[in-house]
Amino acid sequence: MWQVLKEKEGMNPVTERFARFTMTLSKLNKCIQKLKTNGMGAFGLKAVDTLCIYQLARCGEMNFSQVAESCELDAGLVSRTLRDLVKNGMVVKSGTPGKYNATYSLTEQGKERSEYIRKVVLAVQDQADEGISTEDLAVFYRVLDRLTHNFEEMLRKQDELLHGENTTVQEK
């Protein structure tokens, strides 16, 4: 699709850059989601399950808020995901039932899955990084982080103008 737009005459360089940026990010996100679905579907896991398991393996025991924050996901989605992971024997919930101060950690089955997930993530990462130098990757991630920060700041300012509120992307 980008190639078609690129071939059109008279495109404004700013518009062209914006179109390329948004279409490339959209295509990349679709590829990532498809890889997650294909890779984890064999185990009956969804992409969000994978992310929660990965973060619990990485960080150890966590409370609900820590899981939601580390995954950067909506609290409702994290709640449903953790409930399902507990039900399916991947995660154990400790502490007072129904309270937000309960902690979550991986069961042995969850730890086994997390090891598989880690291997898949490393393999995907190696393939995705193929042909890109370490220096180029460092620049890419530095620029991506800055773009993310800039877009979050734009959203914050837009929310203030529209709603008179000081909100952030994570709060939505």
C-alpha cells in the first residue's frame, strides 16, 4: 500500500511521512499480533495471556496493579486474563480473595510455558533484528521511545483542551 502512495505524484513530504509512519506501524502491529496468535495458539493462549505470563516470569510475584502497569493494559482486561490464567492452572493467586492486594505468581505449569514463551520471543527477536546492526537498533529504540513520549504528550495536551483534565494514556 505504501508503494502505491509513494508512486502518486505531488504528495506533500509531511503528508507522505505521516502516511508512511502510520501505515508502517499498522502493518508492523498486524504482523506482531499474527505472530503472537500463531505462536501461542498452539497452547490455547492469547497474546494478552502471553504478555502477563512473560511479565510474571520476568518480575516474579506481583500484585494486580503491578501486572496491569507492567503490561500497560486496561485493568478490566488484566482482571479477566489473570482470572483465566488462574482457572487454567498457569497462575496462582495468593492473599485475600477478591482484594487488589492479592499477589499473583506462576505455577510450575506457568513457569514451563514462560520458558517456551521466552524461547519464542528470543527467536522472533533474532529474526526481526536480522540485518540490523546493534547501533542501528539502539538508535531505532531511542527514536521510538521519543516518538511515543511525544505522542503521549500530544494526547495529554489534547485531553486538557477538550476536557480540562490532566490525564495520561495509561489512565485511559
